[in-house]
Amino acid sequence: MSRTRRVLFGTTLVAYAAIVVAVLASTPLVSLDWQVMLFRPYKQWPQYHAFLDYFVVLGQRGPTAVMVAAWLGWRTWKQRSLRPLLILGTSLLLLNVTVGSVKYGLGRLGPHYATTIGSAELFRGGDIFPSGHTANAVVTWGVLAYLATTPLARRVGSVVSAMLAMGVGMTTIYLGTHWVSDVLSGWCAGLLVLLALPWFEPLVARAEEWLLGLLARLRPRAAVAPAGAPVGDPGALVPPRGASEDPDGAREPVPAAVVATAAAPATAPASTAVRPPSIVPLVPPVRGGAHHGARSYGQRYDRAAVTASGTNRRAHGERPVRQTPPPVQAARRGTPG
């Protein structure tokens, strides 16, 4: 926190405490509350009543939190950082704790429920001091200026948020739902929350780191086979027992559908499949019992016509052609010597 911010925080804290003491002691500030309440501004300028009824919603906790959270959610997605949403959540938590404790601790009644003129109406079961609408307007719109990324955007956001917070506070006085002291204390309470946010930045950073680590552990990891592993080997997808792919040492289970897909036999693509030969080889039946193995023959050709001077088979590619001996040599071979 810078020195300027510390000075502003101290000054605002002193002003806040002074307003609380002034209400507790029934000082002239309480008399001012009753004078404005009896003046009834909503009756003096009734033409603005309808518009201001809608404008005061900009200080209501539910609608403003939804609008600001939607914008900061988009910022979170764009910046890939949880800090905008964590800052909003931290500021709203601080606002509810600090303002809520004072509200229920003092128990002040609002102007419409006041019973004794000139009284501070404290400890009567109310929850009107400080103004929640005013403090919420300061915090929710001020967070946008606090999270601005450029000096120009920060200055413009600060001016706009200050005008909205001031307008919401004055509107509650106009409608008669808050005392003047309620609005003054609401401005101080909301500004204290904004000025104290830098003290919670280290806690926000640790929370963001923890949440990102938790999301990384919960996010399912797709099993990818190593570069040299065979396609149909399921062991390439399932690490061995004791092995770990997580740097923390936790073994990631592989879904059964992935293992079943990897264990299925791989089929060759249609472009690389081997086509069957155009000539089918003949395999004759086995002869002479089971001890003779099946023999494969070469390609089958059409038989030629039988002639007197040659054989009816074509020449084999691996052995020489047998010539038929002449009839005279055959007769000599058949005559005993």
C-alpha cells in the first residue's frame, strides 16, 4: 500500500468513527437527520420519484454484484487469470462483514419506522446504519476502477464510480429510506474496503495459485501413445505399475474405453492393402497319408494337343526339356545283349 493510500485510509477511518460517535451521542448530526426527514424530499419533488426508484437499484447488492461479476468474468477469461473475480469476492466479503456487524450491533431504525422525534433510534432491532446501498455502490463500482489496466481507465472509472455512489446515497435520502448520517457512514465504510484491498493482494495471489492447481489436477488428461510404440499394443497407453506421468507422483488411471480401442487389431488402410494375385496357385490333395506334406505347384497353364513327336506339357522354367528317344534307340535298349 502506498503512502497516499495509507493517509486516505487513516483519514476515512477517523471520519467513520466520528460519525458513529456523533450518532451515539445524539449530537447535532442526529438533529440534521430529523430535519431532512421531516422535510420529505420525495414530496417536494415528486416528478423524480419514478426515475429514482429505478436508479437506486444500482446500489442494491444482488443486481450490482451480478452485473459486475459478468464483466469481470469476461475479463477473467480474456486474461486467463482468476484475480478479477477473487478481488470482487474479497471486497464483497469485507463489505458484508464490516457493514453487517455495525448494522446489527447498533440496531438503528430507519426514518419510516422512527418513533421518537429527535432520538437516534438506536438498539431497537433495526439494520439501517450505515447505509448498505451506499456502501455497496462504492465497493462494486469502485472495484472496476481498482482493476483498471491503464491510468486513463482508472481515472475515468474512479470518477464514474464516485458519481454513482454519490447519486445512490442521495437517492436514499430523497426516498426517505435512510438518514443523512447513514449515507455519510456508508460512503466511509465502502471507501475503507476499497482502500484496504492492497493488503489482501498476497492472499488473493495464493488463492489463485491454489485454485489453478486444483483445476489442473481435476482436468482429465487424454492418454497419448509414445512415438515408437506399436498401434495395437495396449501397454503403450497404460504405464507400468509404479510408473507415474504426474510430477506429483500420482498415477493417472487410463479409461477402459481407451485401452479397449488400443487393444483392437489394426487394419491396414485401403490404399496400402495387398491385392490378391490374378492367377490362383493350385494345391493338389495330399497323397500317401498324413506324413506327406502339401506341396504347392507353379502356375497352371492350358494343356496343348498331344503329338507323336513331343510331349503334351510345356517346358518348365527350372529344368531342361526331356527329348523323346528315337524308336531305333529304344528298340536297342530293350534287346538283351
